[in-house]
Amino acid sequence: MTTSPAHAPAGPASTGGRPRVVIIGSGFGGLFAAQALRRAPVDVTLIGKTSHHLFQPLLYQVATGILSEGEIAPPTREVLRRQRNARVVLGEVTGIDLTARTVTSTVLGRTTVHPYDELVVAAGAGQSYFGNDRFAEFAPGMKSVDDALELRGRIFGAFELAELADDPAEIDRLLTFVVVGAGPTGVEMAGQIAELAHRTLRHDFRRIDPTTARVVLLDAAPVVLPAFGEKLGDGARRHLNKIGVEVQLGAMVTDVDADGIEIKDGDGQVRRINAATKVWAAGVQASPLGRLLGEQTGAEVDRAGRIAVQPDLTLPGHPEVHVVGDMAKLDELPGVAQVAIQGGRYAADQIRRRIAGREPRGPFHYDDKGNMATISRFSAVADIKGLRFQGFTAWVLWLVVHLFYIIGFKSRITTVLHWAVSFLGRGRSQRVATQQQVYGRLALEHVGPGFSASKTGGRRPAVTAGEDRTGRESA
Ligand SMILES: Cc1cc2nc3c(=O)[nH]c(=O)nc-3n(C[C@H](O)[C@H](O)[C@H](O)COP(=O)(O)OP(=O)(O)OC[C@H]3O[C@@H](n4cnc5c(N)ncnc54)[C@H](O)[C@@H]3O)c2cc1C
């Protein structure tokens, strides 16, 4: 490994020592690949844009004050502290050279080049605004800890501002919450905002009545939770209505601004909802590293940025490069945690076999363990190997599965305590909302990427005109 100012070392990557495995990403694919190499005679370097692993399925609970960010985002370094063959490096991968077999990462202007013998790319996906990135200013997505904390600040802040307002129209605007996208994240988010307004906050204010808050869940598709089938989707829609969520389907978002959202309905009518808080839970775009790899290998990259991989999750002509999780496109596999976990473990197994001179395994086969989404406390939908559950049974299943996959003993205990506070009682343990949460992202985008480096002793990156200035992940 070389650190800046540096250039990739030329020549073959192998040094004659233990094979070097570089893993990009500390999410589900990357972390489970690293752990599966625990006993392999290799040196693993895991490069992550953030210093934590993130359990994305529970981000909505951080946004709505149920859990703290620490419970769903353990430090990757701590998770791997006993794995002697693994090293964790903070940095955003900006370059991959498949010929020189090197990966280049940067953090605060410091550039590092990592040579590899085997590479696992698991950089996941970000939010997609379907070509309307300007919506992001007013409707944050739900992809990172920063996103969840910003939304928490915006949601709780809207109630605070409503308590101060005199104009009824302004109070209505502040107490209207619009969630775009009726997939699992949107449904969970809308359900939790409704519970927050109707249960948690109902006695906390003197001038406003939080139970009058309007929560709207909208989607251009005609159904809720399309991946769960018509029956469960319909059940979820009815339950959402019961807990006070207005579900508007066939509604396409055409504009978003500070004061509200513009929608075009199926009949072509354009209308507007005035709402202070907008949440974007629609659409994903795979990491730009997919396109970078596509350019070097000729592998197809689809509109969502996913790179087509071989049946063994490698790239054409590069059996040493494995792409797993949300970035990989194979047989229409869904973008879910289990695909990434199983893909990461499969890639680790292929690496172990190659090193031991054993025959490669057959093609990657995804074992679909099922889909789940919560709607409110005590109510969820689950589709497990064709068996469909709804209501309390599904919610208990959801609870057990999520606890099982939360990483770390400490996190499991505190998560159970916080769930008890929110689901058995009315409270929320994590209601802190700071100005930094609400304004930090937009302020950083405004001052540009050189700012953080200049204030922390890092090297200042050169910014060229027209460059994308949005770095949306937290360390
Ligand atoms: C809000 C939300 C809710 C979800 N709910 C569910 C659910 O209930 N059930 C389910 O199965 N799935 C759910 N998913 C999907 C699931 O989380 C993803 O499918 C899964 O995380 C994909 O794993 P991955 O390893 O491909 O990517 P990720 O887990 O996203 O990990 C990508 C990693 O790469 C890092 N990274 C990105 N770019 C770079 C770079 N250039 N350099 C270095 N590091 C980089 C990121 O920081 C991150 O650590 C949800 C996703 C979201 C956003």
C-alpha cells in the first residue's frame, strides 16, 4: 500500500507473500465477505467510505427517534477487531485499475493505492431521483446515517415550528408529511411518522394538536409494496389507512420545492400538496464504480448503474474481480441484504478455493429467505418461501429476524430496550435533533469539498468547474 502523493505501483500485483484481498465497501456484501475469509491464508484490506457498517433496514427507526444511530451502525473496525488477517481503511474508492490490479482511495485529500490479487467490489447503491437531483435539496433520501439524522431533525422540527405558527395554512403545511415511494422503506417511514404524531407526541404540545398531522404516502405505481404481491400489498394499504396514512397511488412527482410537492395524477391532472417535510424513498442508483468497471471490461451497465456479472459473480476476463450486492446485475436478483450477504460469502469461498488450487464452485445460487416490512407497531407483512403472513405474526417474525442480523451483543440489548419503550409504551428514546443534522448536508454542499479538508489538516482537493460537489456519506 502506498499513500499520497503516490501513483499505482506498476507490474504484477503479487508480491510472493500471502495473497492480498481488497474489499470495497463495509456494507452487507463487503463485511460478510471479509468475515468469511477469517481463516483463509490471505491478507484482507476492507476499504469503506464510512467507518461504520450500516444496517440500512432500520434507518427509518433512527429517523423517527426509536433507535440511536450507534445501534444500527457499529464501527467496522470493532466488528473485525479479532480477525487478525483483516485491516480496515477509511476512504472513498475513486479508481480501480484492472490491468495494474490496484484500487485508489482518498480521504480528506489523502490518496492511497492498494494493490490486490483478489478484489471484491461491494459499494452498494445510493438514492436515485430519476434525473431530478435538485429534489434532493428539499426531499432527503434514506441511505445513510446522515440522511436519517437530517430527517429526524426535519420531522421533529416541523412540530416545533407548527407550535410557534399562527397562520392556520402555515400550521397545515408544517404538519403535512409526504413520503414518496410505497416500497418497504416508504411504508415503514409513513407508518412511523403516523405513530409518532398520533401516539408519541399527542400530549406534548399546547397550541397544536399533533394528531391532526397529515401523513401522505404516494407512488406512481398502482400498488403498495409491489414485491409482496397484490393481497399483502392491499392489506398493507388498508392498515396504513387505519393508522392515519393517506395512500395516493398512480401519483407521479413532477416537482419538489421548500414549501411542497407537485404531483401529476393518472388522469393528467397536476396538483400540489403543501408540505414542509418531504421524504424520498423511491429509486436506487448503483455506485458509480460499476460504470468504471464496465468501461474497463465491456460488461453491460444498466440504467440503475448495476454491472452485469458472470454466473460466478466475476467480471468477464477477470476471474479475480468479484462484484456482489446492490451493484451486481444477475438474473434479476433483488436489491436486498440477503443477496449481498450470500454474494459476499460466495465470493469469499471462490477466493479460498482458487488459493487452495481447488475447483471453483458452481454458479451463484440465491437462497431467497423471504421479504418483510413493518407497517406499524404489532403489524407487518412477510412473504417467506411462498407463505404469506400479515399482522402480529409477521411483526414478531420481523422482530426476531432483525434482532438476529443486528451486529453486536450490546446493540441487541439496547435495541430491545428501545423497542420496548416505543412499542409497549408511547415514548421514543432518541428525539434529539440538532441544527447540524438539519443544515449540515446543504451547508457542506454549499461550501464545497475543499472545506472539510482545509479545516481538518487534510490536503485540499482541486475542484474543477462543473464537478459534483455532493458527498452525502458520514464517516
Ligand atoms: C432504507 C433502506 C431500507 C432497507 N430495508 C431492507 C430490508 O428490510 N430488507 C432487506 O433485505 N434489504 C433492505 N434494504 C436493502 C439492503 O440494505 C441492501 O440491499 C444491502 O445493504 C446491499 O448491500 P451491499 O453490500 O451491496 O451495499 P451496502 O450495504 O449499501 O454497502 C455499501 C458499502 O460501500 C460503501 N461505499 C460506497 N461507495 C464507496 C466507495 N466509492 N468507496 C468506498 N466505500 C464505498 C458504503 O459506505 C457502504 O459501506 C434496505 C435499504 C435501505 C436504503
